[in-house]
Amino acid sequence: MMKATVLVVVLALALSQTPGCEAFAGFSSSSSSFLQAPSLTARQAATKGFFASEESLITPQGFGFSAPASRILSEAAGSYHKASVSDGVIEVTEAITGAAASDVALVFDENDQLAGLFTESDYIKFSTARAKASKTEEQSASFLLAPVQDYVTPAKQLIAITAEETANVAIALMKDSRVRHLIVADTVSKQRRLEDSSEIVGVISMQDVMSTIQKDERLSFSTLAQKYPNIKDPFEQMIEEVKEVNDELANNPEQTKQDILAVGTSVLFVGAMAAFFSQVGWLHDHADLVMIGIFVLGYIGIIFEEVFEFNKAGVALLMSTGLWVTYADFFQSSGTASEQVLEQLGEQLAEVSDICFFLLAASTIVEVVDLHQGFKVVTNRIQTTSKKSLFWTIGFLTFFLSAILNNLTVTIVMVSLLRKLVPDDNDRRLFGAMVVVAANAGGVWTPIGDVTTTMLWINNQLSTIPTVTELFLPSLVCLVGSLAFLVNQVEEDEGSAMALPEATEVSPRATLVFWSGIACLLAVPVFAEFTGLPPYLAMLTGLGFMWTLTDVMHLADEKEGLKVPAALARLDTAGILFFLGILMSIGVLDKSGLLKDLAVYLSNNLPSLDIIATVIGLASALIDNVPLVAATMGMYDLADYGTDDRLWQLIALCAGTGGSILVIGSASGVALMGLEKVDFLWYARKVSVGAAVGYFAGIATYLAQTAILSGGSILPQAAVAVDVAQQTVQAIM
């Protein structure tokens, strides 16, 4: 068996260099290091086999190191012994050392809550304490009657895994934590502890895990021997299997696509570097075309992120770097960056940093609230037995929540809630689509709701009070129009009322954190209005307050998982870097004057700014609205279109709500695709028309509202709204 184990490790080394065999990439040449599996996550271990197809598997998925804990449990010799805290140590010891019993006991209190784990190691500690403290036979006898609860390993110290996690994860946890047993439960915390709602499935030991792995290894070697009867050396059999796998991968269309992308990207990168260092004269003469080409290529990479399998944050950063290098060294330049370009770069970085720090602080505050389950303060108040009533309730709740929180976070929270409220998959997808529409509409009418409105607000295109008062009604009409259309697809269950789960109790700490977080978010525009300081400083102040508050709250219990550092670890850092790359890219296009040229073209070819804003909104259904709004900010000068001008308000409304028309048009929609497996065509067939109805209804409402506030008649504006819709369609066609 030792030889077999060595061969498995050697094979792991070979496979770690083989494309498509990532499952073994975390293992290294020593048994100690491969047990740690530092680069292997639980999801990777559970979803990736060693080879491309089942016909060529040495150890198939779900076996060996990828065996799930549930299978290890089913093959273990015995289960755990269930004991009470009042049971004696000797009684429990006899139970776990019996011939047909497991070697562990789970000790529960009078409320059937887990108090701790008792093993032979705990009995040794008991015996040691007994030997030291007992000076007479009477004292020694009294120890035998001691309750087991005095000697268990407390529940809060136990290490746990889920039933889906795999053998290599279990081994690494046992090694790192220096334990021999793991609790298997349906849910565990990120700190590998049991949660209050966790349901215990069983207990596995190191012996159970290794027994399953070794049994699978023996089966694997037997399979190889049968497959290659003419090869006697097991190592040579493995090498032959690796060669066969590589041949299969070479004929795999997915692998071919990856190879083409890798070669194409390499050629493009090398060509770009060669052109830059050679200082080709053509680049100086056509720098504007090069910048447009870089932007278009970068945008294609961002839009088709899933196809190319590139992270859009990396593409955005490369795009911004390429644009700034081209602008500094080739665009009306002698070959190096001038003082003026360096000054422009500093100014742009300062502007972008405002937004990035704002998003960083706001997202962290929301994560802290979520870690403390503070959103239960709101969700516990939902009470209805009708699907259609729940549809409207969730819609309006999402609408108002996204006005004070970012719409991406609200979408994630509400979809998580829907999993408890709406068990049917088809119904839940429709409810989730409604959440996307409501979140995007609700984020428009406050400076802190949607990132595009925040961008316009931070750059003084919008101010707080006019944004709230003049965009609230159009946003609300957009929501109502879309929901009125979509609710017709909701079918009530015949003969039975909809049953909601019982509301769970919210702890005082969760309530305190929730209202403190909301207060910090709501105080941002007030702080900015009264002090005149940038909004990001107000948001950082709120983050500092929440940081101090949670540190004080958990000073005694040392719950690191509920403090701000844990929230920071959960942040979408890649998303913030994406904003950085996009905004820096748009900034250099603005500095070069290319956006001004685009603004002139649109103004000359589209009859009104209302149509331009409407087209931008429709474009945001296909293209991320962040770069669209950033580009628009550079296209039109604040000196020509002042703060709270009709153009900026329409752009905020259109860019925010237009992204709901297609599922890929907003961060909320993309999140829904991942959370509920909603595909593009389903959304287009079921939701797009309803979202478009709300979109145009919101624009019409804004135009009518503007006419009334300015003292004009609503009829001319209604005609303008119809004309805007018609000309927009013509402009797109």
C-alpha cells in the first residue's frame, strides 16, 4: 500500500502539469504538502475529476481524494454515540469503546443542542486530571461519577465540513487544526464552525477518510491493470493513461477554444509591445484610431467575458493602461509623457478614487450588516399568503431598499430570501427577474442607490434634493409599469394558500447593527450637503463608526467572523478594480477629445438630447451602464449642462432602468444569472417586454413631470414622449 500511495503522489505531480487535470494541481511531491492542498477549494474538488472523460478516469469524480464526506460517512464502520450532558464519563466511555460502536460521542444538552464532542483523547485528559487530583480511593471513585459535560471538547471549538465537501478538504482541515474528527453538517460557517441552524449529519475520523481513499486507490490500480494488460509496471500504466488523456484533450472543442484564445492573446500582446518599443511612425499619425481600437477590443472582452473566460476587471485594467500609454507617448506627443499628461493622469486618478473609496466603504457597511443577519429586521415583517401579493411586496421592498443600499447587494439579499419564500424554481426565477427590475429602478432616485447615479452625483452633475424629488416618481412608475405587466405570469396555487416560513428571532445586536448601518448610509448626503466635503469621506466616516461599533460589541466573545476584516474579505474587490479600469479608460478618451467628437456626432445626427439619453438607456441593456455613463459625463461639459440639468437626470433614469431590459444589462441581472441559473433567452422571452414597458413609462412620466413643474401643458410633452420613442426606435434600426 505504501508503494501504491507513492505512485498516486507521483501521478499527482504529472497531472498537475497536464491541461484539464486541475484537481490534482494542489498536490505536491511530498505526502505532507499534498494533504494540505493549498490551491484546491471544496467546490473544485467536488466538481472536477482527474481526467476529461469517465472512460479515462483513474480515480473517478466522487472517489479517492474527491470522495464527498457523505460517502465517507456511509462507508464508515459506525455512527456516533449520542449522549446527554448529565451522563457519566464512565458510561459514555463504555459506549464509545464497545465492539459495534463508533469511537466518538456527541453530547447534547437538555434542549437537544450540541454541547460538545467526547473521544478517547478526552478520556485521557479525564484520567490525567483524575490521577492528579485523587489522593484517596474515595476521591478517585467520585471522579468516575463526574458528568461528561465537564470533559467534552466544547461545540464552539469543533471543526466542521459540509456533506458535499471532499476527502482532500477533510484531510487538510484535520492536519491544519490538529484534530482527528470532523463534524459533518448541512451548513457551516466560513470559520469552519457549526452555525445555530446547522443540522448535524454525522462525524468522520481520519481513519474513515483514509480507509475510503485507500479502497478507491486499490480499485483504481485494478482498473489500470485490466485496461493495460500488456504493461506490468503500475507507474508505466499511469503514464500511458496520462498520454491518452492528453490525446482526448487535444480533440476536445473546449480545449481547442482555450488554446486559440491563449495563442491569439499572446500574439496580440507581443505585437502591441513590439509596436510600442519600436516607436512606429504610424502610431503617431493614427493614435486616435489606435485608442478607439483598444477601447473597442477591451469592450468586446468585457461584454463577452463568459465566452472568452477573461475576468472583466483584468480586461478593464489592461485597456486603461493601453489607452493612457498610447495617449501619453503617441497622441500629439514626442514619445514620452509630458507634464500636462502627468497632471491630467493625476486629476483623473483623484476623481476615480473618490468613487472607488465610496463603493469600498459602502459595500463593507452592507456586508457587516449582512454578517450580523441584520436584514432579518425587514424580511421578518413579510406576511402574505398570496403569490401575487408577495410579488408586489417583494417588488416594493426591493425598490426602497435599493434606494439606500447598492442594488447588487439588495438583489443578492432578496434572491436569498426568495429561496425560503418561493420553493418552485420557475416561480422563483420570475420573482428574481422582478427583483432585478425593482432594484435597478429603486437605485435611480437617490445618490447612493445605483453606482451610475453615484458617479453623476460625485462629479456634480446631480445634487441630492433635486435627484430625490424629481426622479422618484418616474422611477416608481417604471417599477409599477413593469410589475403590472409581469405579475400576470404569476399563477396562484389552486386550493391552497401560500405558506411562508416562520419569522426567526432577531438578536438585539443584529438590530443595532442594522439600524446603525442604515443611519450611516443615510447620513452620507446630509454630511456632504452640510460640510461641502466629498461624499466618499462621509462614507469612510460611517465605515469607521461601524468598525469601532463591531469591535466593541465583540470585544469579549472574540467573534472575528463578525468584524469588519471579515466583511472586507467578502467584498467584490474585482468589481471595484473593474470600475477603476473603466473610469480611467473613459477619462483618457475625454482628455484626448474623442468623447467630445462623439458628442458632436450624436448632436448632429439625433434631433434632441432626450433621444440621446433614451438611446443610451437602451444601449445599457447590452453594454455595462458604468462605462456608458462615464462616457456621457465626458461627452457633455458641465459648463454647458449644469448641475441637475434635464440631460443628467434623464441619463441617470435611462441608464439605471434600461439595464433591466436584458439580463446582461446590469450587475443585478448578472448576479441573478449566477444565483438562479437564469439564461439570456428565458429572460428575453419572459421579462424584457415588461421591463421595456416600465422603461418608456418612466421616461414619459419624467417628461410630463418636467412640463408640469415648468408651468407648461402636459399634452405637448406627451406628444414629445411618443416622438422620442418613435425616433429612438428609428435611430436604433
